[in-house]
Amino acid sequence: MAVVTGSFALLHPGNLAAIREAARQASHVYVIIHSDASHLDSATPNLAARLEMAAHLRAVSMAATCSPGDAEAALARLRPFTLVDCLAQKSPGIIAMVARKLADHVVDLAPVAGCFTADIQKAIQDGRTPVSVPAAVMPPLPDRHDLDRFLNAGARGRPLVTVNGCFDVLHLGHARLLAQAGKLGARLLVLVNDDKSVRSYKGAARPIFPIRFRLQALNALEAVTTAYPFSGDNPLPLLATIQPDIHVKGGSFEEKRVREERRLVESWGGRLESIPLLEGFSTTGVISRMAQKPTPGAE
């Protein structure tokens, strides 16, 4: 078993790298999320949301929490285990320190420069986005040959479900939408706006994360078979090529665009499905909360 600890306030390149390494080290990955949120701010999702978000990750066998006072007893029950950790964390916390003491083996990861939660929040506040994610920790962009190989799986991959969107700053609302979409068919293909198309209608400060990381984060979710980028104002040309059996829209969308997509999908016998969004979770809301700078002199 491999153990990863942290607050998981945000799904970012650092904690995804830790989970990937943990999956290389052991067949089971156990994520322990800190219950003590005293060092976190209002931009952080509550503990239940962070636990559920971690549980949606394909490599995670189980996500749980414990208080600092219970850490030693809880971790002792997991032995023998390998701890995957990053020594560069500014506030490792009691749980991480106890895990280091009890681990039979420790893998110390180099930090992903500029990609701790605090770094990302500062980049948002200062208007320095997309966040500069080192190329070495991201896979290359998929190309048309990759898409063709995926589509050529044929009938055994049907029904094929598609969803499109920016999926910037992946949150629980996204994860639940994709989990429900994935249950509608055999495979889920997520079509993701590239950086230029996000900027064109979300503004110069978006996206927060570059396309290569957004694809990587989506591909880490259990529900997602694969993610693929598209350019331009809408995915209609790509949908015409893919011809999914089911195309899913989240609860908030432009009616005109939905009509166009429905007409297109129905032209080859497919159908359009709508799935309500999780109330209280939106990328705009997450970014707005993270963009708020603390008031000077405030406690």
C-alpha cells in the first residue's frame, strides 16, 4: 500500500504527481486528507467535498480522513506502507510527520515548481495565468492519430458518450457530471476547449491551467476514458467526425448552442442528454474565491 497525505484543497500538478507515483509504488493508493482546516481559507472546499473528489480519481483505492490526534493509531493500522511525500511542503502538518515516522519506505518527490495551492492562488490574484506547469510533469498533447485509434475501437466501445467544456480548475461539480455521463455508455470521451478558445470567451485571465494539464487531470478521473482538445468556438465540427451515440450537456448552457448540437447529434441517430450541475460548485465561483486577497491587518 502507498499513502499520500495532504489537504487536497485543489487538484493541482503536485498532488496528481504524488498520486501517480503512489500508483507506481503499490497496487493500492490510500489518500489521507487533513481534517484540520485551520490553515486553509474560504476558497477551500469542505472536507466532504475534498474526500469525494479524491475518491473519483482512478488510481485512488480509498480516501479517508483522521484528526492529528488519531493519526498515529490510524496509520499504524495501515502498516506496512510506502509514504509518497514532498519535503518542500511549507506546512506538512502532524499527519504527514507521523506518516513519515511510521512508513516502511518513503519516496520524496521533488516539488512541481510554482504549483502548490498557495502558488496557484497567488498567480490567480496577480493575473499570471495560465499557471506555468513544467512540461516534464505533463504528457504530450494527443493528436488526430490518437483520436482515430480511440474511435477505431468500433462497436465494442459503444455506446460512446461525449461531453465538452473548459474543465478549468477541476472540482466536484465536474467530477459528478462526468461520473453520471460515464454511466450512460461504454466509453466517455471528454472534449476540452484549448487555451486560445477559452481565452476568446472567458477573458485574458483564463484558463487557469494550460490545456495539457487540464487533459491530464481529466484522464485521472475514473469515469473518463480519454480527453481530447478542440479549438474554435464550439465542438460541432469534431462532434460530426466522432458521431457519438450520446452527447451530454451540463445544466448551464446556451439554448441556441444546445439546439445546434441536438440537431447535429440526432442527424446520425444519436441523442443529447442534459445532466443538472451540482449546486454551489462552479469554476467561476472557485476562481472568484481564490482571487480574493486578504485584507491588510485582518486576522
